[in-house]
Amino acid sequence: MSVRHGLILLLAVAPAFCQTERGNITGQVRDSTGSVVPGAQVVATQLSTNLETKAQSSSAGEYNLSVTPGVYGVTVSAPGFKRYVRNGVTVAVASTVRLDAVLEVGAVSESIEVRSDVSQIQTESAKVSSAVQNLLVDELPLVVSGAMRSPFDLTTLTPESHGSGTTIQLGGGQAAAWSATIDGLSVNTNRAADAVETSYNTPSVEAITEFTIDTNGFKAEYGQAGGGVMTFSSKSGTNNPHGEGYDFLRNDDVDARGFFARTRSVYKQNDFGATLGGPVYLPKIYNGKNRTFFFLSYEGFRQRAGSNGSIFSVPTPEMYKGDFSKWVDSKGNLLPIYDPATTGANPAGSGQIREPFPGNQVPLSSFSTLASQIIPYAEQVTPNRGGMPGTIGYVQNNYITTGGNMVSPDDKASVKVDHTIHNNHRLGFFSILTVTARNWAPALPACRCRCGMAPRRCTTSRSTGSPMIGRSRRLCSIRSPLAATISLRSRLRPTKGTTSPPEGTGRASCA
């Protein structure tokens, strides 16, 4: 799968730059009198890799350089003029920087270095762009809460973005109508734009160098977008080898217990990873400095989250035998059970009356055939907390259970290789692999499915939003004679290498 993605990106380099993350340095070359200078040599050198992009000014003195996002040094030279030098020209993702050069008469060996800032007002197009550059992407922290960090979490830094997940809106457009690309390739799915779903097609945040959000007036090259387009650029290696490691840790051992909670719920979370980039170097075989670069990224997410105990009221063992002699209210008064077979007219007036069962015990002979067959399901659940028999605590809020623990292992890896064949011919390989799973630990003891009164093997059918892999949990629904419904979840037994999501509905059957 990862190789297939890489080949798609490799072939995507060949066409002209239509939907791309590349930026432009454009301008006009004039002399000190204001006349245009045709045929001037313009060279933009990326400071981190020393890769050069060259162009010549046209008969009107105009030039345009298509470059990858980064910081550049630009030189302009022409016979009979001093060389013009401008350093620190920053090109953001999918942006255009205008740099007009004024040449002075002199020898080419002489140079004039201009230190003034390049204008940050974009006048080359009508689109509204908000660029988030490398420093902010690298330095600003992202909250790690229940999921791996996502590049789309950074969109909140821009003024044209509102909402999150399926509710993200760009530039006043409708929610979920935006588009996103990385290195010029669309990462949207064939459904409405969802930042959570789309993030599976993007690399780790540590593999993103910067991004731009274009709204209101972006070109037709960005199709299938309403309101705005997010353009991400992935990190590349440089001439200086560089790597880093990190781990965002959260553990319930350092958390406080909730005010009403009896215990602290399980919550262990790690978001960890590492990156490595630099020139490709094979000792005595190949030195890729200034020519071939690589960048590797890995991010892992591990979370074990539980819930505080939930309290329920379940029938006591004797109730399944019809004995309600210990069923009392909060004051200890017996709550009588009336015999429906004794229903009759009220001699004192309108309405009907019934006689209570003697001793508040329902005879087994009064049980219906259906109730007698269903009761064995519920008998497996008995009170595990509460008061003494004859008190309200014995029959009310007498069972405590947890919602189970969810283990969320997610892994995301990416590989990028850039190679310069010539100033005008370059190759790129970029591959992303994302593996995600959800494992659920048991919450209650396993239930036995029965057909009639005979235990048999339990099978399960499930309805979920996506295909399920592995064996799902078993779910038995029991309705007792007290009209109380109890759901019992059994132990998960996923097949090797697969998981079973808890969402959806289950239906137990016997085979």
C-alpha cells in the first residue's frame, strides 16, 4: 500500500504545476533609469539545500521562478551591471512573492546587497491567503487529547477557519465543503470533507513544514472546494542531518480524582515519535549533498482509557423465584406486589382493586412460559454492592460496573526522497502509511446464549457503518419479569491482527 502511494506521487511530478504546493518568485528587472533589462540571469538558491532555480528576464524585463516553499537567496546579473543580491526571501506554500530588481551600471564582479524586506502584500492575484510557516508549525504545541495530533488542528491559527472535524468552515463557505492537498496531491475522500477522516491520508504533524489556506478568489486549479483550500507542504531533508524525538505523556497516576467519582478512571496516553532527515550518503559509493535528500517520520499513539463506575439496580436472586418479601422503599416499608388475577370492581366507588400476593411472593405457577425461559439469562447478574436485606440499599443501586477500557494503538509513518537531476528536472518520492485500531476490554462477565433452556454456541451479527474485521463481542439482551432490561457484554476475542469496533448494534442468535 505504501509503495503504491509513493508511485502516484512520483508520477505526479511530471505534469506542469497545476494544483501544487509550490510558490513563485516573480518580478521585473530594470536599470537605474527605469528602463527594462531583458536577458538578465535570475537565480534563486534555497539556503537549506543549495539547490538553484534559474530563469531569464523576458523582453519586457519580467521573470518568474517556480520554487518549493522555503527561504531563498536571489541574485540578478546582466552584462554591464553590478550583480543584485537579495537574501532571506521567504516563499510560503502556494504563494507568490514579488521581487523587482534595480540594477546599477558597473562590473559584474561587483554586487549590491539589498537588505530591505520583501513586501508581504500579495498583488499578483485576488485570492486571500493565510500562511502558517515552519516556525509556528514546529514550535506551537497541539493538545493531545484522545487522538493522535492532526495537521488540521493547526487551521485554528488562521482567521478564515472556524469549527473542527466535519464542521470546519473556510472563508464563509459551507461546512465540510473545503479541499486539502499535500505536495499538490488531494488528500480528500469521496465524501464530505471531514478533518478526522482526511487526517488518515496526511503524514505526522512533524512531517509538515508549513501550510496555506486560500479563500475567496483562489484559482480554478483547486477544484471541488467551497470556501477555501488547505495546501500543506511536507518536510524535506537538507544538507545538515537533523533528527528529533518526542513523547507527549498523560497518566492517571498524576490526575486528580473527580469529586463524585469513587476512584480515578484509567487514562494512560502516549503520543511519541521521531524524525530524521538529511542528504543521502552511502560511504565510498554516493554523496547526495546538494542533490539527493531524504526525510523519515514516525509517530505512534497509545491510549488506554476507562470510565468511572456506573451504578444500576438489578433484581436480587430471590426475586427470580418470585420472592419480593425484601422489596422496600426508602423508609423500609414493604412495597406490595398485587395479583392481577384478583382484579375486581371497587366496592367503595369507581375503579378497580386487586389483592396483594400473600407474603409478597409470586407463585412460580403464575410465571408465563416465556418468562420462565428468559429468567436464566438474567440470573447471571447478581448485586455486588448495597445494604442489608430489608433495606433500600439491598434492592436499589445495588450493582456497579465500568464501561470497560478502550486501547487505541495508532501508527503513522512517512518517507520522502528528493533528487535533483538538473535545475529543471527533479524527482520526488513520498509515501504515507497509517495504521489505526480500536480494542475494547470487557466490562461485564460473558453471557451464555441459550435456545430454550439448553446452552448452545453463541454467534453474533452486527450492523456497523463500515466492514468489520475479526470476531465481535457477544451481546445478550434480557428482559426479566420485572420488565427491567439488562445488557451483558462478553469478552472481546478478535482474530490475530484485527480488532472489533464497539460501535453499531448487536443481535445474539443461537446455532
